[in-house]
Amino acid sequence: MTARRPPRAEPSDDPSGSHRREPEGSDPGQQPQRLEDCRRCGLWHDATQAVPGAGPRRARIMLIGEQPGDKEDLAGLPFVGPAGALLDDALRDAGVARGDVYVTNAVKHFKWTPRGKRRMHKTPAQREIEACHYWLERELAQSGARVLVALGATALKAVLEESGVGLQRLIGQVLEHQGRQVVPTYHPSFALRVPDPASRHRAYAAIVEALRTAGELARARHR
């Protein structure tokens, strides 16, 4: 495992990322063969390591989150922190085995900002989502998955390749995109951080329903 790098000051919070200075060695035109060699955006600089997807190479369902969190960055595996535990519960309640799905993130490096001794999540810029689509395309081609669950707004933007798409209005729908069925829902971390129990319950129920729908769609495709 690569040693953790010290935090680097962010020049701005520009959501587009257009004014952020990239670290030396970044190359948006790079076409690396190995994820650990990726320098297509600057997020590699402050991450411990790249975090690839995990699961069967020919899974029927792919779950796509936003980016690795602190625990995932250290472990090198997706969804192993608190959000991953909630996702496991939701998969169980939906009747979908985690071992049957491929789990990944739209962005493969942890983007964070320091807060005291903690590393706090920072939403990836659109430019970073687009840079990492290089890897998502490879995962989609290799897995052959035709049912995708987009966990959160960043994942939905990455899957649909549409920066202006809104998550809330699409929850509960099944979208068709490039021969695949896309089921949008909340990211598990959203269900963990909403303040009141009723909202947490509604968010969790929406995630379970999306996973149940994905399971039904995958079974229908293989009858």
C-alpha cells in the first residue's frame, strides 16, 4: 500500500474544477493500461491508492457509487465503510446477493479536504468524473452488465454522460441508455447523514426498492 500523502491546499471550490491547478504529472490525454498508473486528473496526488471495482467479471448487475471514502482509500476496496455496511443491508432486504453484483465507483480516487486530523469527502468535479469515465467504460465492457444502479447524483451523471441530469426527479424510474437499463437511487451515505429518522427510513426504502427493481430486471433479461 502506498504511504498516505500530506494534504494539499485547494485553490478554489469551483464545482466545475476549471480553475483547479493540477499537480505535476497529470495528463488528461493519458491512456493507461493499469488503474494504479492513472494520471488522467489530479486526484491521484492526494489519494493513498486507486480503488478498483469488485465482484464477478460477468455480473448481471453493476452498482456504481460516487468515489471511494476514507476507509475505501486505505483498504483499496469499494464500499467497505459505513456506506458499504448499509448497502449490504439494503441488498439483503432486496433479495440480491452482493456476491452476484459488481460494485464500483464513478471516480476511482478519494477526493478529500483536511478538517483537523480527519480527511473529509469532497464532491468530484465534472472534469474529474469525465476523466474517470475512461475506467467506467472498461468496466462496463468487461462485465457485460445490462442493469446498472446509479447510487447518487455523481454516479448518474457518469453513467448517462450528462452533467446537468438531476437525481431526485428520476428516483423510481428505469432509464434506457446505450442498451442498458439504469436505475437511479440515493447513495447509501445520503441515508446515513440525513438528520431525522423518517427521512433516513425513506432514503433507505428507496435504495432497497431500486436494488429490488434491478434484481427483477436482471432476472427478466435472462429468462
